[in-house]
Amino acid sequence: MNETVAPGGAALRARAEIDLAAVRANVEVLRAQAPGAAFMAVVKADGYGHGAAPCARAAVEAGATWLGTATPQEALALRAPGAGLPDDVRIMCWLWTPGGPWREAVEAGLDVSLSGMWALDEVTEAARLAGRPARVQLKADTGLGRGGCQPGDDWTELVEGALRAEAEGLVRVTGLWSHLACADEPGHPSIAPQLTRFREMIAYAQGRGVDPEVRHIANSPATLTLPESHFDLVRPGIAMYGVSPSPGIGTPADLGLRPAMTLSASLALVKHVPGGHGVSYGHHYVTPGATTLGLVPLGYADGIPRHASSAGPVLVEGKWRTVAGRVAMDQFVVDLGGDDPGPGAEAVLFGPGDRGEPTAEDWAQAAGTIGYEIVTRIGSRVPRVYVDEGSGT
């Protein structure tokens, strides 16, 4: 019987095993795609569910010199001594709201993103209080229509304001950046106009005297497919964890990437039931004949998508099974087809696919979503167990 076991030997209800050697190898593959650019490892959302600090350390070991997060709290946690990161690693955060921890960010030496004058006003006040200049990056909305400053008068105002603050010693403009809307769809008609607009907005800022360290727009798919988007820095996220940004770009194997997360659980119960037996809420699955049912102790509270009810694949004893009926909050059932592996047997929801197990993309298809969501949504009730297949630990 193959149980899901903690490093200390105790059996676990479930675990997400994270292969840090895979993270390092993926970073090396991605760096090779953009050899002239610096590498920002995006570790927002707790490293897309893989663990921000361990994956950040692995990425730095593989050559990343920048880390990227969404929220300032994520960035400050990485700057804390317990994160175990070198002091010279640059950390950028970009999702700010009014009243955020600007002073803490300035004192921690973070690079902070500004999309409008309200943010420039708040960060310059924080710099005055901290007694040191803030490192800021001006974000341009080149067509995504989400964060970022609009071209035209808004961009002019932000650039001019940042230059005034720089002249006063309150900020250092370290970067100009943007984000692509459809890089995961190669050849999409929005890509070329976005790159053109980015170049125009860069040219204006630099023409007015901004001297950025880095200019960047390339996410995972752009790093893999758009060399013209690499500029001074690329910032892969999902690809660093071995998940393809899009089936249209290729599988992880096609891209030379290896999925880093394997999600498994120990069957909590195996029981014999007759034909015609309803399974889980609503009885959306009824056994077609006498069979055995296995209870997997994971549910939507752990991040298993309810939309994968009656569809999500699971490997038990070398065979693909399918979620039988509804995914509940803490558990779901698989029909074992008469097999009797016994309680404690390993159920593998997804992994790299080496043992024939499903992948995160298989679950994404079952749930009608994307691989990003499958790995990122795995919750804190599932322990992360770190292994390093490259070193045998």
C-alpha cells in the first residue's frame, strides 16, 4: 500500500509535493529563451500555490535576480529575514490601494509600481517620512485595460510628476513596464499594437529624462514565444512552476518544462455498494452496478474545483478514476470499479504525468478553467512537502 506520508513518517490526509529541482530547471529553460534579459521570478499568490519563499530561493539559485509579487504584504514577507533570500535580490510589487504600507515598502527597499498620481503622492510622502528615496516603476496601460496609466495626458502627468519627485530626491524611477492581454494566444491582433504603444510610451518617458534600469512587458507566454517583447527583463510566472500558459502554446513537455506540484491524498474509506446506489449530494451519480467506492479526503475547501464534479480524473492503483458525483467541501468519491485497494491507498489527483497520473491541465479541462487556477487554488489545509529530485532529498 502506497500511503501519503510526511517526511517524519506520519501519514497525511493529503499533500502537495513540490519539486524544487523542477522549479530550478524551469527557470533555466526560461532564462535560455531570453538570454539578454534579466529574470524576474513571479511568486505572487504564495508562488501560485507552491510556496513563495521556497520557490523564490530555488529561482534565485537558478539565476533569477528579481522577484515579483502582487501585493506589498507578499513582498514584505519575502524581504523578512526568515525568507532566507539574499539582501541584493530585487523585489517588486504592483497591486496597491490607497493607504497601503508605502513607508514599510520604501524602508524595505522594494520596487513599487505606480499607475497614477494618487500613488505617486502617497509614495513620495512615505519617502519623506522614511528619509530615503522610494524605488518606483511606472506602469503603462498599453491595452490590457486593467492596471496601468493611460497613454496621453495621464501618462504625461505621471512621468512629469515622477521626474519632479526624482529631482527632489524622493524617488528613483527604476523601471517602465506594462502587461500583455493576449500573449497566450500567439498571433493575436492585440499583441503588435500593445508592443508599439509600449515603445511609444517608453520613448516619451525617456525623452523627458527618465532613465530606467529595466523596461519590461513579457510574461510567461511572451517569454516563450515573443523575443521582441523581452526588452531588459522578463517576468515568467506560471511557466516557472512547469504549467503551460496555454494549450495553444504547447504542453509542458513541448516547452521543456516540468510540473513542480503533485497533489495526492490517502483514501479515507473504501466500501462495497450495490448497483443503483446514489453517490454524494444530489445523487448526480448512481452506481451502474455493484462496485467499490473510494473516499478522497479533499474538497472545495482545499481548492478542488466543484466544477470538476463527475469529471475530475484521479489515479488510484495505476488506473484513472473519475470523480463520482459532486465534489463536497471536504471530500469526494471515486468509483473504483470493483477494485479494492483498501483505506490509505494513494489517490493522485495531478502531477507531472510520469506515472500515468493526470496533470493540472487535465483538471483544468474537467473544470472548464485554466491550469493557473488549478494549482493556485490549492488551500492551506493541504501541507506542502518540499523535495529536491535533483539532490535526492
